[in-house]
Amino acid sequence: MNLLKKLLQLFCVLCFFVFVGGLKANVSLPSPSTLPQRIVSLGPINTENVFLLGAGDRIVGSTVYCVRPAAARKTVKVGSVMHFSLEKLISLQPDLILATGFTQPQQLQKLQSLGLPVVQFGQPHSFSESCAQLVELGRLLGLEAHAKEIVEGLERKVTRIKEKVAPLVKPKVFLQIGSSPLHGVTGNTFSDDYISFSGAINITREQQSGKTNREKVLTENPEVIIIAIMGSEAGVAAKEKVDWQHFTSIQAVQDNRVYVINPDIACSPSPATFVEALQIICSFIHPGIIFEEVR
């Protein structure tokens, strides 16, 4: 009864569009007597988080971009992150729809007008917001204690990484997330966390926008360039890496320290994939660093 009472209280709060950490909740949930068992996820982070909580068997539908973990590939695909088939989604009879910040407002309104249960999680701006979202999702699924346990373990890993790099030299890094036009990452983003947590300096951190140009990068002369561009499977990132080789005055090019990272890991992280990407990026920035298993 206590669990049911807490769930009812949570759903009531969500119905008033509460914002908690990185959660933007647009909800039209009834007062259920059971926990959600048929989930449709409209974004990769949500999908990864459900699986991370051990509730992947509850997902009955997701987007074509929901490819992690491998089991997510087998779920029914309702469309992309920004456009999905309403008919296919309804046919799955979901008792919880997990929307994202990229879900179109008109689509959300349509779902809500049909009385479908929708919770919208916005794009997290930091590792801490990503962790807060996992705990909120855990609460929705009746797995809050497990979510908190996962978060505590991941936070310990991040703390250990920060401790390892603290005494090291802080190299300048350009993390490229777009090519046409050229884009780096600004502060107040989880991508900036990758660099700061790795004990390095983000050359575009203080910009109002991530949009930049080759001349800016040449002037800043980073020691490391990391390319994380969605669409890398089509060769975009590989082409960018080749293009950088023409700028031989950049230290990163001289030292052969231009790297490509899988965007599925780096650009859309759950708390667990954030730590996975952080370890990869940290190894680019500080070659030879060894990560102990921290529980």
C-alpha cells in the first residue's frame, strides 16, 4: 500500500508538469494500480536507461536510433526521434510513453489528447542531470532504490577518474560535434563534462554557441582533437579526420592526436554510457592512463 501511495503521489505531481533536474514532464497519466509494463521509448537515452534499470523486457517499442544495448535493436520500431508513426505506437498499447526533448510539440499534444500516458525527459545538460533522470525514471518504474545504487557506483567511478587526472598537465582539447558548419561544445553541457572531468581545457567552452571555424581552432592550437559526429557511419567523421591533416600547424595534427569516437556512445549518453565515453575520451587526452574497476 505504501508503494502504491507513493506512485499515486508521483503521478499527481507529474501531471502538474514538474521540472526536476533534467526532467521535463508532460504527463497525462491515469492512476494505475500496477507499475508500467508496456513502455514505448522515443529516444536512445530513455531506452538505455530502462535497460540499465533491468527493465528492458518492458519496452515494446522504440526508435530506429535506439540501438544500445543490442537487445534494443529487436524492439518494434515506431519511427525516428523526431517523427514516429502514431498508428504503430497506439497499436502497441503502451501504459507509458517516454518522450524526449526532440519529440515534436504537436506529437506530444496529440498523444495527450488521446489520453495516452506520456512523460518527457529533456536532453540532460550534465552528468549530474543524467543521473537525476535515471533516478526519476526508476521512481516511475518502481525501481528507485536500484537506480540510486547504480548512480552511486557510477559517481564513484567518475570521482576516481577526476582524482587520477588531477595532478596531470591540462591539455587543450577541441571536441567536434558538427561539420557543416563546424561545431564544438560549450559549457553547461554533458560534452563539456567529458573534457573537464578528464582534466583538460575545452577551447570552445566560453562561447555562447558551439558554432566555430577552422581559424578559431588554428588560433587555439589544441593538443587533442576528438570527433563525435552523428552520421559517422556514413564516413563523415572519417572525412573530417582526413581534412584536419591539412592543418599541419595544429599541435594535435603534428602529434597524430586526432581521434574519432562512436557518436552512439558520446552524443546520447545514459549515466552508464557517459562513464564509458568518459573513459575513452580520457584515454585520448592522457594516453596510457589505466582505469581500475570501481564498485
